[in-house]
Amino acid sequence: MKVRTKRVEFKNENGETLVGRLECPLGTIRSYAIFAHCFTCSKDVHAATRISRGLGSDGIAVLRFDFTGLGGSGGDFANSNFSSNISDLISAANFLSENYQAPELLVGHSLGGAAVLVAASQIPSVKIVSTIGAPSDPGHVSYLFEDQVEEIKDKGCVEVELAGRSFQICKQFLDDISESNLKQALKESRFGLLVFHSPTDDVVGIEHAKSIYESAKHPKSFVSLEGADHFLSNPEDSEFVSRMLSSWAERYVTPSKSKSLEREGVIFREVDQNFFLEGVAQGHPIFADEPTEVGGTDVAPSPYGFLSAALAACKLMTLRLYFKKKNISVDEMEIKVTHKKNDSNQDQFNCQIDFPEEMDETVRERALEISKKCPVHKTLESGSEIRTLSEM
């Protein structure tokens, strides 16, 4: 299933703007999820992007966003802490609930995994939580700047070099992570838990996964990411996580409460006040867009693409009906239809039908004539009455 990435914005509890990406399946949505990235990372870190898109291709829409002060989000990272991450997750869940559907799945990588474990108890819709390389104690992240911990306590805030970038870490952050109690949150949990961890993770040891797993209630499962590093640098590891998580979640999530698929006619609605549209055609989900050169995102056919498709399909169906009626054996056929404006500025549809090479020339010529008798061909040539009404 194709996935469309949509930029979104929402406010945190302090009124600051958080920026995210919604990986939305182009088809039936099974459920909604939120992905929490690792400490000092962003929504665009490879693991977050790959896993979110992998889940999206399996029908789970995923919101990945930057925590306060990171990536494209507003606010000051120096004023953020573990509790603010949890608050940001709750704001993200409220955004989905108000604009799409309440999330049933939370996924967190590294410190983001610890955050989703705590946040889940404050988001009633959550049914499943999954952690990837998560610490059982948020205070574990202080090892990244352990040589400066005393200086932070003395001065209040200190510039710390992490992953080649400079961050200001304040005493409030140290106090916050030391006070967090994940074990208590897990004992009071009411969600299913799927723990991913690599036995060769040299950033967060495998003992953390053991502690999380043993503290949680059932249903719970553990999946070993043998050979993977902490950041899932190998794309195959991220793909494995998304496949396993999607399969495990199927037992617990409920189908999206989308509008019923009406069997009569075609219905389209705007998704983001742009060219991308989602709709239903005789009970089947469909999507429409425009090419990028005219301002669209080119993830679905254009209106004239649909019109060309209708002509191509109708011609092939008409030919197959004719060959069956005449007991003429013909292998698979193919037709290509393109649309343009001719020199008189009229719409011109060019149809190229590929018949089997061995077809008799007389049969071929008759088939071309029959193809012109298809209903859509006749409709386009003769014109139609179109009535446009406004629903009050």
C-alpha cells in the first residue's frame, strides 16, 4: 500500500508549535499510532522514518513529530525534560483525536520508548505500546554527559556536546529523569506491550529490556533484534520491526471508524485543502491528485487520468465481451490511452490497443471498430448533460 506523508502542526501545553509528519496510507486505515524519537534526535531520524512508513504501508497511520526544542518544533530544548516529552505525546494524541482518530498504538525508540510507557496511562485510547532499545530507567541517558553532571548541578545549565551537536542541559532535566518510575507505570498498565531490543546494543544494554518486560503485565512479548545496533542503522532492521509490530497489533486494534463506503456513485472530499483528494467509487476507496508541475503531489491519478482510465477499461471490457460472443480465442490485451489538447483546442484521447501478433488482420480491423462502440467512447464523443446542485 502506498503511503502519503503530510506535514502537520499542533500546540503543546505551553502553546508552542510542534511540527510533525503524518504517514497516511492511501487505502483503508486500520488504526492510528504515534512514534516518539530518541533523545536529542528528531522525527526524521532514519529509524523513525522507516518504521513509520513501514507501518503506514500496512494500513496504520503514524504521526512522528519533534519534541519541544528539537527539529522543526518551537520551544527551548534547555527547558524541556522527560515530563515535557510525555506532555508533548499527550498533545499529539489530542491532535489526532480532534482531527483524525484517537491513537491506539504508541511506539518509542530509546528514551522515546520510556516516554511512551509513561504517557500511555494518560491516553485512554491506547491499546498497545512498543519500545525499541528503551531504557528501563530514564536516568540512564545521563551517561551521555556523565563527566559534566556535577557541573550541571553546580551551574544549573551547561552546554553539552552530543552526537556532534551542542545542547544545553539543565539541572531540572537531571532531577526529572531521576524521579521517573517506569516500573510503577508498568505495574499499573492496561495495554499490550511489545519490546524490541538488540542483545548487542552498546548504548542501552539488554538488561533494560529484561526489566521492562518483567515489570509489565500480560499481554506482552519480546522480540530480539539480533545483530542490530541501537539506532537501527541497517534499513532491514527497521523493516523487520515494522512488519512484526503490524502483525502483533492486528490482534488488538480496532478498524478505523471511517465513513461507510457508499455503493452508489462517486464521492470525493478534500484532505488538506490542496489537490489531494480521497473518495469512494461504488464502495471502493480511491484517491485523486495532480502532477507536481501544477502544484500537486502526484501520488494518485489526475481527473483526466481517471477519464482516460475509464475509456481504456471500457474498451477492453467491450472487446472481451465481443470475443467471447464470437468464440474467438484471444490472449491478454493491453491498451494505452493518453489525453491532450489538439490544434483546435479540443480534447483528444489517443488509444493504442496491443493485440496478439498472431491475430488475423481482418479480426484486428473488426476489433478496432468494435472498440469504438464502447459506452464511454460514445459518451465522450456525443457529450452529456451534467447537472450540478448544491446541498443545503
